[in-house]
Amino acid sequence: MTSIREELKSKAALLASENVFIGTSSWKYPGWCGQLYDEARYLTRSKFSKKKFDEQCLGEYAETFHTVCVDAGYYKFPDERYIEKLCSCVPDGFRFSFKVTDVITIKHFPNLPRFGSHAGRDNEHFLNAEMFSNNFLRPCEQFSDHIGAFIFEFSQFHSRDFERGRDFVEAMDNFLTRLPQGRQYAVEIRNQNFLKPEYFEMLSRHGVAHVFNSWSRMPPVKEQIAMNGSQTAAFLIARFLLTPGRNYEQAVKDFSPYTETKARDDNAREGGRELIQKARGSKRPSFIYVNNRLEGNALSTIDAMVK
């Protein structure tokens, strides 16, 4: 445990001093005990307590990393109490990047039980700037020193949602125009055919970052980096989630409980290294996040990227 944790701690601190924040997507993984976490901290009556671990492991995570991507914000709007609790666990300078709640980013609700009476219906609040400002930004305001980027993650759109990529670009242009300024916004798309000059140009006009994302149906991050105009803001942000071509459910099945690398992705590792070099000394904080479902163990992947 000491070896990889100390190595990651040293490299993450150096990068953070150069305005490059590297971390993981979420942090509550018992499989990291013995690597990042000391299991003895979470014992109750000599047995591992998942409840104690979930409540306290963020503090230990923050002893090594300086940022984390909060996936929970995607499922419901965060309130001040939730954000305050997160911030109370981390030191000064630690940054939380938030995935914006899907009520803002889903155009047509999938027919799934978690959407209740909205399942299968059009979303009347899609790209509702006022709702985002009131329900997401406002609770974050008093914790601005701990806030990184706000990530608008869009699932893959079907033709019934946007017949052409330019229709999405127009909708995003109108939405971003109505947002309060001064925050670090980022857009993550899952439609490969939307990666066109007009998309990058629109983001650039607003100073909003394109999220370089590794996903099952997206081109590798290295290919996205090479696209003309893909660096659209004064900061960089990336999320290494899945190797292109790999199914999410299959990755969960094959890689859990995320204790070790199961399927090495050299292309993603090289993309991470390239982004780190590009981001060093950036004017605003840049963020790179790695998910366990990329290779099986995000800690090992990050270790490879920062060497």
C-alpha cells in the first residue's frame, strides 16, 4: 500500500502545484483497501464496516489526491448540507467537479423505473438555464473555493432528439449564453458525429471546455486531442471512463471489485500523459479523472499516466 499511495501522493501534489488536478471518478471503493485506504481505519468490532467506510473514506482519499469527480450530482440536485459535508472532509485547495443533474441534460427520459412517472416522456426542463442556476449553482456558491468544473454530461442522442449535430450545437449555444459567467463549465458528449468544427467553435466562443472522454462509442482521447480546435477553453478536462468498444455492464462484471488492472489500455494511458503535459501551467485549473471501469483499477491507471 505504502509504495503506490506515496508515489501517487507525491506526483498528484506536484501536478496540483502546476494547476493540473488528477483524481478518480467517485471514491467509495473498498477494493482500494491495501492500496489507497487503510482497512484498519474502518473496522468495527474487528469487522470491516461499509457504513463507516462510506462516511469517512473521503478524508483518507484527500490525503493523496487533490480532486474527485462527484457522480452523485447527476442523479439529484445537491443541497448545501451535502456539499458542506463533502467540503468538511477535505483540506484547503481540494476541488470537487460535479456532473450536472440529468434533469438538465436528458432530452427524452428513458423508460426506466428510476424516472418514475417521467419515464418514456420528453423532458420539459432540458437545458433549463434558470433551473440549473437556482438548483445547482446556488447551493455551491458559498463553497466556491472547493469547486472545480461543472460537467454537462449528455448520453448518446438518437435521431428523434437531434436530427443533425448542428441542432444540438444551436441548442447548447442558446443554453450557454444564459448561464452565469465566471465558472468552469465543460460539455461531455457521446455522439461521435457531433465532433465537428462548429461544435468546438461554439464551445470556444463561450470559453467552455470539451470533455475529452474515453467511452464505448467515442473515438480514443488521443484522436479527440488531435482534432482541430478541440481545446476550447483556458483549461483542459478529461474523463477516462471506458475503453472504446467496451460495454459498461460488461466492464462492471469483469472488473469488480476493482482491485487490479484487468485490461490495459495503452492508448488511454498515452492520451492521459499527453493531456497532463498540455495542461501543466494552465491559466485555470485543469482536471483529469479516471474510472475503475477503464482498466479495472483507476489507481494503477493514474500511476501509469503520471510516471
